[in-house]
Amino acid sequence: MTFDYIEIDGLLYPNIAIDAPEKLNDLGKYGQMRLQYLKLQKPWVFREMVITGQLATHCGEIEEQANRLSETIQESYINRHPLPEDDFCERLAIRTMAQMVANEVVCLELICV
């Protein structure tokens, strides 16, 4: 990596621009999960992305991919397990299970890699 440097009182400091906190605060569920995973499980990758200014962009891309994958998985699950029209509790149970399956797959395939 190469950086631009700023001289202050005879010392050179790297000119590093860190992602604006508002970009990271605007992340959704999956983007925040990826951010926390990188911070806790892969701190070297986290630091490199912060230094290079790629953290917010990366987490935003993961958020978009995760949402698309989650929707696809939920639709597929509901197609395999049709929702009954007369039983609200059963409909709720099927939708909840579809969301749980989607969350598990998204975590394994996108968040924790």
C-alpha cells in the first residue's frame, strides 16, 4: 500500500481518510453482521479495509447480496411449503421458518467467510 503523507512540525503523517460513520450506521441487518464479524473474527482484514476506505462499500455490497439471497431462499421455501389460507398460526410458522433458514444460509455463505 502507498499513502500520501502530510508534514506537520517536521514529522510525516499518513493521509488516511476513514469511512464516514454515517455510512456505517446506515447499514442494514446483514451489513452490520458482516461489520461485526470482520471486527471480531478478522481484525487484520477490518483494519486494512478501514485504512483503504473500503469498509463501508464492502459491507454495503454484502448487504445487497445478502438481501437478494435471503429473498430467493424465502420464496423457494414458501413454494415448497405452501401457505394455508385458513390457519394464521401455520402461515406464521412457515414464514418464520423460511426467515430462519434464509438467515442461516446467508450467514454461512456471505457473512462468515
